[in-house]
Amino acid sequence: MRSRYISGLALLCGMNSLLLVGCVGLRNQPATPGSLESINHIIIFAQENRSLDHYFGAMRQYWAQNGFADQSFDGLPQFNPASGVAPLQGPAPAVPGCDPTQPYPGFDACSPDTSNLISSFHFTSVCQEEQSPFWDESHVDWDYNAPTGTGPAALNGFVLTAADDARQQSPPLMDTNGIRAMGYFDASDLNYYYFMASNFATSDRWFSPTMDRTQINRMYLLAATSAGHAVPLAAPETPLTATTIFEELQNAGITWKIYVDTGGTTCATSPTPACLYNYSYINEFTYGQTIVNSPTLSQNLVPLTQFTTDLQNGTLPQVALIEPPSSAGLDEHPNDFDISSPASVQGGAQFASSLINGLMNSSSWRDSALLFTYDEAGGFYDHVSPQPMPSPDGIAPMDLLAGDICDAPGQIGTGTCDFTYTGYRVPMMVVSPYAKKNYVSHTVFDYTAILKLIETRFNLPALTKRDAAQADMSEFFDFANVPWASPPNPPAQATGGQCTLTPPTP
């Protein structure tokens, strides 16, 4: 089993109680119309390990079936219309399967089988076994012939890496041929998300920050860098000294909190800041220790139940981060827990819907923006390659092990062997009264753009060259017309899907 948490990892949050009264008063001041200053609460919520094609690839089919005008959206090509707005209809993507009789150098499982192409297919189960989005696997996904980025991305390694991951597990997973990497869901499975992304604003060029796993990407979510780390921190390594967005907010007198779900954790009966710290990615940073050791700052690290209370009481901070409910199995991560009780994407989506609906039905709705996304693509297929981006701080990968991809002499700092590419596309939506209706952005972002939005709104400096390079997300909003002053009435998330970890059949 691959744990999503590393011992000592934690997330950050806090609200300075000495500033609370004054800041609440500030939030009640009239906003400057027609600008980002209309937004007084920015909420960040990133679930786990899903790619855009895998979740939203059938979006244009949903629009055609539900009365939305067609527009460009670069999902799976088999769902594009035959005529009209590009991109147009094409064959379902397919990548080489797994030939276990011919081991692939550097892998224990199999070699590519180009005579057995695995096509994109609809999952019949709302539960899947996990696969690896780690550094090596993400680079093989780019091109198993040239994972160091010496040429354009072939995007041909997804089945190979999923098969290898299954065979390396002890005991092995059931899908030892990696078929699960090519599966997708549609609106019959994720009806709430399809409704929300279609009515509010979304993007078909929204990427995770780097070709790597959860911990590394979440470092970027908090600080716009991993400070050269391609592998999660482990003793005797110490937390990163990089400045986080919450430290900047605190220094500027902007209120903030991090909400941690206690389901399935040791904090369920006693949700103290010291306990919550262990389930929050803030402990990747030395500022996390500052928070948890401060009687004042530690008040910002709170259980998720406080989110509902803050919505009801009008005490939502200016910036909020909701941690994924991983220990409860509701973070939408492919199953890496007890196989007798697999995690369902529908259960995770239902959980997310309860928080989003809670915001829409609260008094805080009128001046809030919730940015909903996923921390990385989880090894699921996506047909759009990672995009070039500036290195955040000029620090090349410094902790790869012998035999890792990019570890050969002369490779570090070249091609994809640096932090100069995004990761793969992930789903996103902007949920706000100011979000444009049925809007699709085609601007290339990685999700450090969320940091850029916060920095622009509250007049803060960029943390690194990476967030500095992002647009500030203004294009997602219409401040003049307030499209969703009255929020829509979304459907209840379906929960009746079949849940099995039996290997899928395309």
C-alpha cells in the first residue's frame, strides 16, 4: 500500500484571533465593484489523483444532451462533434498494452506491446485500484522511449506504468496489465461535477505544477516550489524553509484557516492543532512548526466541522484551505486502503458537494470564490502533454536515487529532468457568484495560479518565479453582471454505482 502521507507531513492554517474582529469588519466593507476586490473569501479545495480526460473527457457529450451550446473543450476526441467548433471528433485514444514476456529495462513488469493497443473506455465500476504518478512513472507516461523529454511527448506509457505498479505491490494488485489507466467517467457517474463545471467556469488547460506525486505538487500549492525535491521528505530531512502563502498572509494581516477532516484519523475525538498538524501538508514546511507551536497561530489549524460553523456564523476567513479527507477514504484517490472497503469516486464527489452546496447556501456566498481542483493526475491517461513553465527558483532535482529517470550524468536540468514543465491536466472549476456561466478557459495555467489570484487580490508579492508567471485568473470572473448572485440548484450526486476492484475490460 502506498501511503499518501509521509510521517510528519502536515498542512497549515490559522487565524490570528487578535486580528479577527478588525478583519471581520474589513470584510463587511463595500467592495470595489468590477474587480477582484469584490471577492472577500478565497477557498482552495484540491482532491486527489484524477486527470482531466479521465473525469471531464465526455463534457461535450453532456452539453449536447443537456441543452448547453457547444464550444471548444479539449476533452476525449470521441466525444467531440463531427462538425462545428474545433477540436472535432476523432478516434478514442489508445496506447500500447503490457507484454509481460518481455521485461522493459528498469521495470519489473513488462515491455510495451504495440500489437495490443488499449483504448480509452468507460469504467463500469466507480472504484479502482491505485497506480503510481511518482517521478519515474510520470516521465515514462510522457514517452517510454524518451522519458527525459528529448522529443515531443508521445503520451504512450500510461498502461505500462500502471501494470508495473500493480506487479510491484505486495501482494500484487489485480489489474496487473494496467488497463485501468485508460478508463474514464462521464456524467452518469459524476453528475454533480458535470453540472457544476458546465454551469460555472472551468478550463481545458489547467495543469498540476510538476510531473510527480501528491506531496511534491502540494508543496507547490502552498509555496510555488518543492525547493528541488522530487521525492517526499523523509527523516533525517527537515521541513522546507520556503515561504508559504499562509506566512505571507499572516504578515500582511489577512485572515486564514486550514480545515482538516478528522474522519478516520486519531484526531476524531480530540481535534487539537497538534493532532491536526499530522494530517496537513503544512508540516512539509518549517512555518508549519511555527504555527503549531504558537498559541495564537495554531487557532488557524481547525477541524473541518468548523467550516460549516464559519459559513453559518459569517466568520469565514479571507483565505481558506480545505484539506482532502484522505483518512476517511473520501478524497477520490484510487483505492489504496482496505480492499474490503474500496474508495468510490461517487462517495468523494458527494462529500465535496456537501461543502460546495454549504457555501452556495450561506451568507458568505455573495463575496466568495471556491477553487476546486485535484492535486495531480494520478497516472490516469490524458491526451494533452505537460507544458513548459519557469523553474520556480533555479533548483534542479536534487534527491533522485541511482537508477531513477534523469539520474544519468548530464541529464539533470535538461528536458523534463528539471522543474521546468507542468504535470498533467487535472479537472477544475471556479464556483462563485462572479464566475462566468458555462465558461471554458484555454489559457495554460498550472494551479499555482491560485496563489497568483490570492497575491493579486491582497497585494502580496509572488512566492517564486512559478506563481509569478501565472495569470491572475481574472478571466474566469464577471464582476459587472454577477452571473450567479442566486446560485443554481445542482442535482444530488449519484451514489449507486457498482464498486468493484475486478480488473476492467475495455
